[in-house]
Amino acid sequence: MFWDNHMHSNFSGDSDATPIDMINSAKEKGLRGITFTDHLDLDYPAEYGFFDLDLEKYYPTHHQLAQKHSTENFTILTGIEVGLQPGIFDATANIVNKYPFDFVIGSTHLIDKLDPYFESSWENKSPSDFLKRYYECVLENITVFSDFDTLAHLDYAFRYAKDSSIKNNSYAPYKDIVDEILSHLVKKDKALEINTSGLRKGMTYPNPHKDIVKRYFQLGGRLITIGADAHKPEDIAADFDYLPDFLKDCGFNEFAVYKNRKPTLYPLG
């Protein structure tokens, strides 16, 4: 009876899925609830794609769907995934506070304007240096911008490393800066997202690595959110059967669902 708290519909530039198809898939899979979190990446490089969000339609559409399709046993919430990078923090904060979102995901998708999703971003770079710079960008972003509830896919950039020994080693070589990020989250009472799409990207663990999740717990973090980062109906709750043992081994017995920007805790089972 999990909730999937990170998913995208055709309001996001990288999804063709209709919201109702996502809702129906979640119901068929027996979820307790879902949160739509479509992309808003202000000032995202135009050569990579389109990540604006039609905000005038987005919130009203999902709110109406929630009213129509939520039941006693299935709840639909409306959130947003905001991309973080310098120069857009004020504009992002204005948007986040303009609408009554249930949940705000903070994500870093860019390393100094380069998205590691694209092979061209890695050209003529040391992978380890590039990935360290990714963590530096994350820390810089969350130090300046705090109007989010959970930090998404912390080791996102590692998904796209070609060398599996690098892809699946996202904590130990970068321990100092990752600990700074995690300590900041704990200090600010922010959640850490467990994003199962890492498993679909050829990683040994979800994003972030198990060692990072354990370290977050060791540092006092107790708020985790879970999401499959689905962009199509069949990926909703993908690999969620992996999560109970994984999370309990990291120290967690509960996960958080944000409603009206406040966490409610649910048992892992």
C-alpha cells in the first residue's frame, strides 16, 4: 500500500502520458495514493528540450482530477518538481508559493548548464571531476534555495556515467561533500527522496546509493519520500517491492507523504 510521490504526465516536456492513464495505472497496481510532480525547470537550456510548465492549466487540471477520482482508499495529490540552478531561485520561489501545492521536489539536473543525461556533456571531462562538480552544484543550490520538501535523486548524474564502477560508487569517493549535503538537509528538516528509477538506469541501488541513505539516517535524517519517477503508466511504482528491505536495512521504518507541504508518516509494512 505504498504511495508513489514522483511521477510525470504530459504536462512535462519529456512525457506523453495522460494524467488519467497514470491514475488508472496506479489504481490497478493497488497504490494507496499518488502525487503528480510535473517538471518546471526555469532557464533550462533550449538545446536540450522544453521544461516549462503550463502552470495556469497544471494545478487546476490535477486538482479537478483529484476531486473526481480520489476515493476512500486512493488519494491523488498535486505537487511539482522544480529544477534548481543559480539565477532562478526568486522566480521559482514565487511560483512555488503562488499555488497550493501539496509537495515540492527540489532537483538539480544541470552541472553548470550541462545536463549529464546527454553524452555531449561528458566530452573532454574527467568523469570523477564532473561528478564531484555535480555534488558541488547540489550543495550550492540547496544552500541558497530552501523552499522544497524533498531532495530528489541525489546522485542523479551517476545514472549516466558509462563506467559501471563509477556509476555504482556515488558515495565513498565524494564522502565529504555528500555529508555536507546530507547534514544541510537534516538541519533544515528536509526529506531525502528514494527514487527507484536508478534501478531502471542500470544502477545497483535506487537513487541515491544505499550508503548515502544509511549516512542520512546516521546524521539524524528521518524523513524519506519514495517515487518511481515514472513518465509512463507502466513505470508507476516500478521496483517498489525492493524498498521495504532496502529501507529497513538503512534504519527506516516509515516513509513520508506530503500533504499541504506537511509530512504524514506511513509504515513500510
